[in-house]
Amino acid sequence: MDTPKIPGPTDEGERKVLERLMAIRDQLQLRKLDRTTYVRTQDVMVLYNQAIEQVRILSEIRNGKPVEENQVDRIVDSVFQLLSLFFMTIGRNNEAPAAYALTSTIKRLLDHLTESNLFSAQDLESMSHTLEHLSGIVHNSASTKPAPFLEELIAQRIDRCRASLSNLQRKIEDIAEPLRPTADKLISILRQMAVINTKTKFNPAEIHKREAELREIGETRKDGQFVDENGNVLKGSENISRLLERCLEYTKIILEKNGQFPDKWRPIYDVLVGIRNELDRLSLTQAWSLRETDLYDYQRQLDRIDESRVNGNWLDDQGRPAELYVQRTLLYLIRRSYGYIYHLMISSEPVSEALLPIYNQLQTLKRCLVEVKNSGGVTSVRELYPYSMKLHSIDNMRVDGKFMVGEDIPEGQGSVAELLAECFDLNYELRVDAEAADTPEVQTPELQSEA
């Protein structure tokens, strides 16, 4: 299922660049696998500067001449994908190199949404905000000043994503406002059925339940059309009716298969289910177990499987395309996995891996203090002692106001200090409230005389 081999470079200069870039990629791969120490900023920046230099040499060799894509282009992409994830790992999320991998994932998602023609306004809204954020980063990043080509490259990728996004947004605008909730509901049901279809134990009753919901939606039509309260056909009615029929057809296919996936496609299915499940686990334990560079291998596996399609479908050993059920199931798994990767990337905190244990502890403390405050506070200052002791123990870890790891000052100092200050403020507010509640009311002279 691998993609066709990419030809090697013919130019001697490009071959040397290829060798050096492969050496950089190998060093990044080794560093990615090393869990014995934290990733240090200076180690990443050395390799980043080496990669920038090689791309500068490559640009001089090509000098604007049209060149057919070869292995050099692929290795450049791999190196910057890795470097992008390393920038996230060291907490430099708000610099242009960190945007490279995220734009790749957004482009993949948008391509799949365009191909499937199944998306909601919520799907597009998140990516629109992310692209806006990335655009601001790219044009204000110090990391790209010595490498204007990188700023231009990422800006072009953002522009391509925005163009795809605009096309999809126009399709939503072609649906009348009152009909959009129905469209979103149908897409939600279709996705729910895809999840049910890939569960270890298939339960037909769950599909029948969604089928009943679909038929209820269909019964709201009049003469096969979705109409408003005055009986006028709503804009986009035909498209939503086709979507409804597509959903009903899918229920029949799933029920016929009864959770049995064809053996000849089982290897690729098992790989994709494994990736989906592992990414799902990471999304639940991200703060404690994710190193952003881990996403590289998942993304590359998904890319290879996705790119092995011919005219949108996979071919078996005899060159025969996969049946509709297989195609839809595999595409769902790929798209779901890309969605997880996107979520994990945008959820990445601008804090170095070295400071994450402290940052995560403070996040937990903040959640606890907020919960205590929302539930009415404490009845005694003594109840706050555990929180106070933990906060002071973290505060005492600072050296000259900085959180140090050995001799290093990891990235993300501002984020950790801000979170620590928020926790101290919450703790102080709760203590003041508790002390006020503990202070006995002083009787007025009138009350004393009455006594």
C-alpha cells in the first residue's frame, strides 16, 4: 500500500543536499525516540539552522528553474514536519516553524471534507480560527526572519487552506438557515454509525436506532421536500434529501455486513483501527503522556495509506477497487485519525516538555480551587493548607524567579508563572472568605443590654 517511489535528484548539488538533509532527519528521529532526557531548545535550534542552510543551498541550485518533484522535496517536507513538532515539544508553539505540521494536517482534513462533501459549520469554524491564529504567528515570528522562504512557504500553505475553506463555507451558505440543523443532525448520525461499525463488538440495535431517527427526519418532508412553515421549499432541500438517502443506504450496508470486515482488506483496517484507538487514548491523557513529536509517525502512516489510493479508492492485488463498504470504512478511520491529530496539535500548550510536569500540577490545582470556590468555598482556613503547601513547594522551586532544569531555562516560563499566580489568587480569595466566615459577629450595645 506504499505510494509510488519518488525519483532521486539528477543534479550533483541536489544529491549532496539530499544526503545532508537525510542526516538531519536521522538525528531528529533519534532525538524523538530518546525518552531518557527532555528535549532541549538549543539541540533543536542547531538542527533547525542546519536545515535552513541546506534549503538555502537548494534554492540557489534551482535558482527559480522548474524542477520535477524528487526525493529532495520529500525529505525537506519530512525534516520540517519533524522540526515543527519539535518546536511544539519545546514550547515554541507561537513561532512560524510550529505552524508547518499543523497546516499539513488542516490541508488533509479540508481535502477529505471536500471529497466526502460531509461537514458542518462547526467543523469549519475551528479550522478558520486556527488559520487566522497561524497567519498572525507566521508574519510576526522571529524564527523566520533569517529564513524568509519558510515564512513564504507556510503563508502559501495557509492561503491554500483558506481557499479550500472558503469553497466549503459557500456550500453551507447554499443551505437555508432553518435547514442547517437538519443537515448537522444527518452528518452527526452518519458519523455515529461509522463509529458503531468499527467497534470490536457490533450491535445492530444501535444502527436500527439511528435508522429510526433518519426516518423521523424524512417524515418531516412534504412531497419529498423540506419546506418552511408557509409550505415554501427551503433552499438546499434537494441536497439534504440526497444526504438523507445516503444515510439510509449506509444503514442497509452496515446491517448487511453485520460487523464483518472482508479478510483481504483486514491488514490495512487493523492498522487504521490501531492508529485511531491510540490517538483516542492520547487525546484523553494528552497532558501527561504526549510528546508532540510522537504524532509524526502516526501522520506519516496515515499519509502513506491515504496516498496509496487510485482515483479515490484502494486496489487489491488484482487491481480491483474496494467495495463501497470497505472504502467508506477506511476513509472514516483515516479522517477520524487526522481529526485527532489536529485536536492534539491545537491543544498543545506553549510550555516546554521539561516544564510540563509543573504546568500540569498547577492546572490540576487550579481546577480543584475553582471547584471548591464554585461549591461554596471552605468552612475553615485549615482546609486550604494542602493547596497552600503545594503552591509554596512549587514556588520554592524557582531560582531567581525562573524554573530551572539543570542549567537550562526551558521555554514557557511566562505561562507557568501566570498559572501559578492565578492559583495563589484563588487560594487567597478562598482564605479571605473563610476568615470572614470564622470571625464572630460583635454584639451591638442594644443587643447586649437586652441580654
